[in-house]
Amino acid sequence: DGGTDVSGNTELTYYLPSGLTDVTVTGGTLPACAFLNASTLKKVNLPDGIEVISSSAFSGCTSLIEFKLPASVKKIADRAFYGASKLYKFDFNGAAVVEIGKSAFASCSALADETIGSFGFTLPATLKTVGESAFDACVSLKTIDFSATGVTVIPSSAFNGCNSLRKVVLKDGTTVKTAAFKGCSSLTWKGVFDKDGNTVFDKDGNVIRTDDFITEPDAFDDLDFEKHV
């Protein structure tokens, strides 16, 4: 009574205690909007067997600090962690994640602190698809590496507003969509690499090997080709 309405569908309505800080889920599925706007939630334990972190499951969980995926998870759905602004440590835990949905980590402003792993937020090799705006406004993200993944399309606004991003490593054959890295004001032409560590651009902003990369207009909208030449 007096808790947060977390209705996820027309068949079920339930409520969370307004001061909930820790939760252990024992079921085999996680409903959409399961913990939507549970603003006091700090820690979650999920069982193995869950395959999908459903849409908006932890959206608006502004006190969530760390999260460890069950090894069984294959998909992180749209807006799953949208606005989890204190999410500092995210552990894929060896999960064979294939898809990260639209806006899944958008506005996770603490994500990928440089103390977490050699590349910060380390993507699993099994990953094949990233949705539009997946990491929009992840302002603490400094490095992202796609070279070991199966991702060959960086969608529109995927990293929009990631103004601390300094290094991007792309898989050969990648298509970078319009505005994918718009607003990445710390990224320079020397910070975009292929899987072998070669820079993608020259100092004039030209793609060095057009056979390996396709960049749509304004894909790197704010990339400064004059910095550190």
C-alpha cells in the first residue's frame, strides 16, 4: 500500500514497497516493467534460467548501483536499464547475450567507469545486435570495443551524447549509421580503430579503407579532425 505501481500488462497489477532496496527474484522469468521506477532499489539477485531482461524491467531504478546478469541471459530488451543513473558496475558474467535493445542503457550516466576491466564496459563476443540509442547519454563511457563481437551495424544515436568517449574499436565491415556518435565531443580521429588497431580516419576526416567501413553522413557528427594532429 502506497508503493510504486509497476503494472507490466493488462493481466497483472502488483505493487512494490516504496522503500525496497534489495530483491531476490526466484521465478524463471522477469516481466516487462517488473521494477519500473523502483527508485530506492540498489541491488538485485536474479536466478540462472532467465533468458531475457525484459523491456523497462529496471527503467528508472535511479539507486541501482551494480548488476550481475545470470549466465543464461541472451537478450537485454528495449529500455531495460533506461535512466538507471547510478548503475556503476555491470557484469555480463559470461552470459551469451546476442541482442541489446533500443535505449537499453540510455541515460545510465555512471556506466563504464574506467576502473571496471581493461576496457570498462566489456561487450560479450556473442553480441550481434545493438538497438538505436542503446547507450545514449552514457556520459561516463570512455571506451567501447566491438572488435570481438558480431556487431556490424552501429545504429543511429547509439552513442549520442557520450561526451567522455575517447576510444572506439570497430569490427571490419561495420556500417556506422547517421548520428551514431553525435555529440561525442571528446572523440578525435585518432580514437577510432579497426580490430587490428589501425585508425579508421585520416586527419582530413576521410575513411582510410572504404572497403572495410561504411559511414553514413554525420555518423561522427562532432568528431574533431583538427585535434591532436
